[in-house]
Amino acid sequence: MTRQDFKYVNNFPTLTDEQINDAYEIVSVMFSGVMQGWRRLPEPIRTDKRTLCMNLLTAWYLLDANPQSATGVIGNGGMALSSKSIGGTSLSFSDMDAQEGVKQLNSNVFGQKALMMIQSMPERYSIYA
């Protein structure tokens, strides 16, 4: 994947094509089933969903691996607060419910969006058109 293909390139302005492509290759292995997901949907919806999910996964990985390189990203990923403390400045965030293998996606907003897509794949529910 090159900078031109990466939908979230503006959030990672200092990263190179090589860094983006390396992240894409890593998440392609970590989440290999994504490229087979949504197979019962018609084109171009199937390809659009796969491409979006892989872009979100790549951005998730880049943000976790290079947090200092990100711009314009919400700090807590929009996660709900489960507790707070004002005097001692302590915050706790609730994670989205997920199976063990994908809980790591709760670490930032890109991962949470990818997690929602993965959890809503028709294949996960055996719902086919």
C-alpha cells in the first residue's frame, strides 16, 4: 500500500510509503480473514468494505506503533468512560465487547472502527443473502 492508496495518510503526514506498506503487510497477516469477508455481498460493496477495513487496521497499527507521528486523532478513541477521578487525575475507559483475538483493536479509534466492521461481517453470524 502506498501513501496514495492509504485513506488515512493525512493523519500520518511524516510516515513514508515503506512504513505504511510495512504496517499493511503486518495487519494483512494478523487479520488475513478480512480480505475474504463480505464475500456474499455484491461488487463493489464487497471490495469497498474490505479496502476500508484494511485501511482502518493499517491506521490502527500505525497509531499504536508510532503515536508521535499521528495528527488529528481523538485521544481516547471515543471510548466510554467507566470511571474518573478529578483530584488525582485518573481515568478509565470501557472497551467494546470483543473476542480475545480482536480485543487489541480497542486501543485506538481506528481499531474500534475496524472492530465494528469485523464483528458485523455477515460470515460471523452465518447470515447469507
